[in-house]
Amino acid sequence: MKTALDWLKQFWEDEEGLGTLEILLIVAVLVAIAIIFRKWIVSWFQKLIGDANSDLKDNSAVVPCAPSPTTSCAP
């Protein structure tokens, strides 16, 4: 009978790649999480885009200053 430490060591040293089943399970879990938190994700994304839009609108009236050797951008 293997001890837990032997099993853990063997598991850690196992170099087989991920199989199709493991990939499908990971994708299924991610899709399930996205469906469960769909409303929260959509509202967060809309708030993020809305904040970026309002920041762009607020800053559009400000003329950017490009200093040159003869001019200064100091107020």
C-alpha cells in the first residue's frame, strides 16, 4: 500500500500531458462560471466602458500642450 507521500511524489513527477477530457472539464467549469456570473460581468464591463467614455469626453476639451524650445506648457 502506497503512502500519501509516495502518491503525491508520483503525481508531481508525472509528465503526461493534459488529455482531452481534462481540457473539456476546464472549459465546462469556465463556461459555467461565466453563465452564473453573467449579469455581474456584463454590468462590470458596461461600467468600465462607461467610465472610460466619460473620461474621454471630459478630457476632449483640454488642448494638449506640446512644449518646444521657444514655448512652455507651464500654467
